[in-house]
Amino acid sequence: MLESTLSELRAEAKTVGVPWAHVIGAARELRREEIAKREPLNAARRLAWATYCHWAGRSPGCVPFWRCGFDHVLGRLANRGYDYTSIRNYDLMAASVAEELPEWIDRGDELWAFLGESYERLPRTEEFLPRGLEWVLREQLVAEMTGAACADFE
């Protein structure tokens, strides 16, 4: 987020009487929710990559690259005219993921299609600040309408 945009957002929060700490707290909560929402897919990607590293005979040092590993592997295969079925033991890898994560049972093709998609990076907390301000303002409006206490985001 550009510094000028951040300054404008802080000024807006000040103008409407919202403490900046509440905006930051709401942004952090929104980010935590986004992390939780992504966790099932991230778990599948991590497990699939670790399984691939094992079955492909790669060193344990490759395991941390679960976010981008399949981009490289599947990209190289696609450049040569192949697809994931060219990976030795690809079906066993999908079965291994399904064993740990039952939501992937009988969905091997979907799993490989998902693994072929680029990993979408999680936005930084700063990028959640505008939504954080909106959330705090919405909470204040609801509190005013119902006479309830406003959620504390500190």
C-alpha cells in the first residue's frame, strides 16, 4: 500500500472518529480469517508437494517450496508437451493426499488441476486496512442501531 494511501486512510479514520488501533486490529482479524479460509487448500498443496519430493527422490530441502514447486514442475512438463500424468507415481501421490485429506478422495484430476494453478500469495496486513476500516464502521453502526457494545479490535 502506498504511503499516501495509508495516510489518507488514517485521516479518514480520524475524521469519522475511529481509533487507528481498531482499524489495524480489524485488518489483522480479516487476514487471520483469510488464512483460515485458505488452509484446507494450502494443506493439500503442502502435502502433495512433500509427497512429490519423496516419490521423486528429491532432497528434504525441497519441501519448503510447496507454494511454487508445482508451478515449476508442471510448467516444464507443459513446455515439453506433457501433463501431470507424466509424473512417475502421480496417481499414488493423489491417493496419498486423499488418504490424509478425505475431501480429495476420487478427485485426483481436480487435485492435479488445482496443483497446476499458481499459488495466490496472501496479501499483507496493510492491504486489509481499507476493509478493516469498513468493518469497524459497520460494527459501530450496528452498535448504534441495537444499543449493543461495539466489538473491540485491539
